Amino acid sequence: MTIIRPVPALAALLVLSGCSSQKDKELAAVKSARSVAAEWAMAERLSAGDRLTAVYASQIRTQAKDQLRSAQASLRPPNSPAARAIGGILAAPSPSASQLEAAGRALEQAEKPLEAR
């Protein structure tokens, strides 16, 4: 009687599902960062036009930085184009709306290959 051992096939599936899971996390992180950058850019434009209170604008900036740090931590490798775009935003003491929009474009470019996987 022959015993079929599915262990190698099962191990391969587990490895592949782990990769897929990481890729999905990275794609979600890049999409989230892109959204955060766009929202933050809009807040900066509204703030510059005195259409937001200083307190509210400050809260948006703080929350955006926290969300971007979280997204950056999910990216592998940590020096990927998306991670560098996020790092550029976080390194700026107070990024302008145009800087945030440029980072959003860079994140959009980084998102395309992740969607193709």
C-alpha cells in the first residue's frame, strides 16, 4: 500500500500563501499611504486658505504622520520606492500640499507593479 505524503505540496502552498499575504499587505499599505497623502494635501490647501482651524489642521497632520509610519512599517524591502516616498514626507518638517501631491504620484507609480503581481 502506498501512502501519499502531501507535506511538500502543503508546504509549498503555505509558502505561496505567505508571500501573497505579504504582497497584499504591501499593496494595502501603499494604497492607504496614497490616500493619506491626498487627504493631507487637501487639508494643507484648505489650511492655507484659512478654511480649517489651526487645531483641526494640526490633528490631521498628526494622524496622517501616524498612518504613514504604520504604512511604511508594512513595506518590504524598507528601501522600496513606496517606502522612500513615505520617508520623504515624514522627513519634511511641514510638507506643502505640492510636496504631498508629488509623493502621492510617486506612491501611485509604486502601486502599479504591486497590483500586477
